[in-house]
Amino acid sequence: DTAVSQTPKYLVTQMGNDKSIKCEQNLGHDTMYWYKQDSKKFLKIMFSYNNKELIINETVPNRFSPKSPDKAHLNLHINSLELGDSAVYFCASSALNRGPSSGANVLTFGAGSRLTVL
Amino acid sequence: GQNIDQPTEMTATEGAIVQINCTYQTSGFNGLFWYQQHAGEAPTFLSYNVLDGLEEKGRFSSFLSRSKGYSYLLLKELQMKDSASYLCAVPPNTPLVFGKGTRLSVIA
């Protein structure tokens, strides 16, 4: 199946722990993203990578560190987890270019990873 | 930056028509997207408008007025499965910025 797949789907952990979420896409897309959706369902961009290069880093604590070993993978590592990090994290990809035609490119989302910090 | 506004919740009856509005302010405009998100699932693409006017796709239509910074999503012949959140999103040059979404409840 062609898709964006992320693991794990559910993650429950204690405050202060370090955890990672993995994401892979086999769509041949150039750009990958991490979005965070909180309890109020607001979907907010965190990071964007284009061909392994970081192009967007929104106001996110530096406890969050994305890593892109190749353009098909974008992993999210979170250090020293806090209660407020509890959310659903969505990975997405698109065939996005930086030029003016970028608006035509559609995001394909992974199924989401629900992180619960206790 | 971008500012997107849409109603938080709407309720409509099965078989009816509902219009979900979205107003936006953005420093650069490269079109407007609508996404659908069912509870507990990922958002999925519905429509994309870059020119003024109405784009029809089956039971769903999307309208754009760039001069007014306004769009709407029109859902006809509502079905129970249309109960979901509908997210309006605008791209500047890079990732989509989403509105907070409109949660639509379809009732019998």
C-alpha cells in the first residue's frame, strides 16, 4: 500500500522520559511534516523537511528534535516529556516545492500517534 | 502570518444541505484547502480552490472569493457519515496552516 505510516499508534509514558515516533512514506514525496493536534483539536505545524533539509521549525521547545535520515523518513524524538506534550502527532508528506505553484500540492497524513504523558 | 476563522460547531439534519464558512487573512495566497477529519482519524483532502468561484465534486462543493478572504464548503444530501470536523487551510509558501475546524454533527 502507498501511504504515510507512523509508529507507534499509541504511546503512554511517564513525565521526564524520552520517546520517539517514527514516520515513513512510500509516495515518493519530497517534503515531510510533523503536526501536533491537541485536546482542542487544533492542528498545528511543528516541523517541515524538504529532501532531508529542515525548512520550517515553528515555535517548538528544543526538547523536540526531528531527524530525517532520508527523504522517505522523518522521525520525531522528544526528550524530558511533559504533561503538556500529550496530544496526537500526525506525520504528513507532500510533493511540495518552494515555488509559487506550491499551493496545489496536497498533504497526505499518517494515521496519527496518540501520546499520553502521565 | 495567517489567521483563519471558522465556526466551532454546526448541527444539521440527514438529507439537508449545510454550508461551512471560512474567513482568512494571509500574507501570501496560494489557494485554499478543505480537509475532512473523522474523530480519531487523520485529516483527508476534500478540495482545493485557487481561483474565485465554485468547485463542485459530487455532494461537496467549495467556493472561494479572494477579494473577500472568504470560502465555504457546501455539503448536500447530508449523510450520517458526514459527521466530522472540516478544516479550512491556507498555504503561504510552505506548510498548510489550518483553522481550528468546524465540528459537524449530522442528526437523523
